[in-house]
Amino acid sequence: MSYVVPVPGLVLLPIIDSDRLFPVRRVYCVGRNYAAHAIEMGHDPDREAPFFFQKNPDNLVLSGLDFPYPPLSGDVHHEVELVVALKQGGSDISPEEALECVYGYAVGIDFTRRDLQAEAKASGKPWAAAKAFEHSAPISPLVATDIAGHPTTGRIWLSVNGERRQDGSLDQMIWKVPEIIAELSKLFTLAPGDVIMTGTPSGVGAVVRGDIVSCGIDGVSALDVKVV
Ligand code: MN
């Protein structure tokens, strides 16, 4: 078989304590999944069902690589998030069976052009340019569930140049991982290789070139990213 354009490469995530790789199919993201973050963004956390948006697989930035500050924004924010990687999918998955779909977990950053997102919200336009831009999702190596289990209570934190900006706990998530998988599978057919960014605790803020962003989730992984 020959191709009329170069075949796009697979995005492959490394796995802790393994020489095997996780191929990424889709990247889903959950909006406003921590009450304190919903409030800091001007929303009432009690009245909202979960909602989803997407990034592209090739927006993922593997551990050890830099985050290039994107064009057309002067207000790029960090959002540290628990990332869920699926080994199994389907539609209408029940919360009770949802965790059987999980291969492992990682920590990731949902970098956001907050100024473009604010414009999009104000004019009822989509978030794609605010969220799904190049290199917008640094991610740590995956840790499989046979090592990490299913973390539900660990601290989730992010520092910029050694100063703590975000400091939450996974038990503050409004929609828990099994519920997220169940809700998402009502809207989309999930499949092996899908990853889900599960929302950020409060304390989001801007980064600038030269910043060193460090983040982690207790019992999962940690990640350092330089903004260049
Ligand atoms: Mn986010």
C-alpha cells in the first residue's frame, strides 16, 4: 500500500516499570470537576452535569519535553489533572463496571489559552483554539493499575518555580472516575487507547516563558515541564 501523504504517527505513552507502550486513540477532558475551581471560574458547582471537550492525541507532550508557549495568547493557564488511560471501551458502561476499563493513570496538565476561552464563552463559540492547541497537554508516564490501584484520595498539586499554586485532593472531584467513564460512554463509544483528563482543582493561573512547572499526584506520578 502506498499513501498520498505521509502516514501520521501513533502517539505512544511510556509506562512506568515496563518497556511496553500505550497507544493513544482519543483525548477527552472533563470541565469544572472540582467545586473550588468551578467557583473560581464563576460557576455554581452544584447545578452542573459533567461536560466534556477534547484535545488531540498529538497535543500530548511526553515527559522530559518542553512546553512551547503558544501563539495568539497572553494568558496561558496551567490545570493539573488526573489522567485515566483505558484498556477497554464500549457504550453505556455502568459505573459499577467502569473501573474494569482502566489500564492505568498519569498526571497531566491541561494548558489553556484562558483569554481565547473567555472570548469563546462570551460569544458562544467552541473551545478548540483555547484547549486543543499544539503541545497543550504534557503528561507523565502511565502507571498501571496493578501498581497504582485506583487512586481516589491522593493529593494533586502543581508548583511554578517552586511556588505552590494548586494543592487539592482527588476526593474533591465532583464526578469520580467511574461516573466520568459511565457518562462519557453515553455520549461516545469508548475504546482501548482513549485517555481522559478529569478536571483540575482550584489555583489555576498563568505561566510565562522560562517557568518550571512541577506537578504530581500522590501514589500516581510526577512531572516537570519547562515553558519555552
Ligand atoms: Mn481542565
